[in-house]
Amino acid sequence: MTLQRPGEIPNQPGEYIEREPRGGQVPDPRLVTIKPGDSKLPPTQKPGYTWERKGPPKPRTACVHGREQPGRKYFTEGRTNELAGFLVN
């Protein structure tokens, strides 16, 4: 298990899940997709939380809680994308 801090250069592209500082589970963790060429890991919900790589990138649709959100913009390291990344409020 390799934990990385927000703002670090990701070791490799893939699906990353939010973890506590020592690798414990976070209640309601965020899952982000880091694509090749993304320069940094995004911020976490709380200071001290880290990111753990779970596997290779997976195709995603723009959805929140199982419902598709047409027209919603998602953020992937400096660019908007409706297919991957995390939601920008």
C-alpha cells in the first residue's frame, strides 16, 4: 500500500481513493481518476488525508449517487471533463 499526499505527482495513472494518514478507511471517501499527463493529486476532504491507488483508470460517466447529471462539469487536473475526475461545485 503506497499512500501519497495531495499535490504530489502521482506514481502512475489510475483510480485513487481517499485514506486516513496511516491508511485507515475514511467515512464517505472520494474516488478520483488520475489520467496520464495529470500533474498533481487533488486536495482531500480534510488535512492529513492521503490518496491510495486502487487500480488502473476505468471509464466513467458523469454521475452522482447513481444518477447521471447532464451538463455537470467534472474536474481533472486543470481541465473540465464530463467523463472523469471529481465534481466541481
